[in-house]
Amino acid sequence: MSAIKITKENFNHEVMESDLPVLLDFWAPWCGPCRMVGPIVDQLSEEVEGKAKVGKVNVDEQIELASAFRVTSIPTLAVVKDGKVTAIQIGARSKNEMKKMLGL
């Protein structure tokens, strides 16, 4: 299963109400580092299935979500657990760093 496309319409259900920690990848199609991180994020979503969720937020389409997370630079990775932001990292990260952010 690849990463979930997160929008303001499904944000509460997929992220805030999730029983699992959620890694959010804030990205845009024109961002070179984002395109490098994208396949890693998709791989991670398959590896952590059942232990965590992975979502992608297109900052051009979801301006309100990007603003709510104070995203000023992309890629930005954020972890939400039990409805609270527990980690934020700016810039490309390895799969192992993403797993650590999720506590896995």
C-alpha cells in the first residue's frame, strides 16, 4: 500500500483520529528533494503497515494544512500521534530516520 493522499477533507479521519502514529510528508511536484524522498516514503508506508500510517500532503493543493503545520520549507516530515505533533524534520531524510521519528 502506498502513502495516503492527505487532504483537508480526510485529515481528521486519517491523521487526528488514527490509532497509529502518522508520518506526514509535506511535498510539491516541483521540489527536487521531495521527488527524491517520495519513493522512500512509499517504501516506508509498505514496511510499517499495521504499525504506523504514512501520508503525503501536497502543499500547493493543501495550503491550509501546510499553514497549520507552519511548513515554510519542503520536504517537511511531521509525526502525529494521538492527535499531537510529536516530531518535525525539515529536509530529506533516510528511511531509518523516518522510522526513528515514528518510534519504530
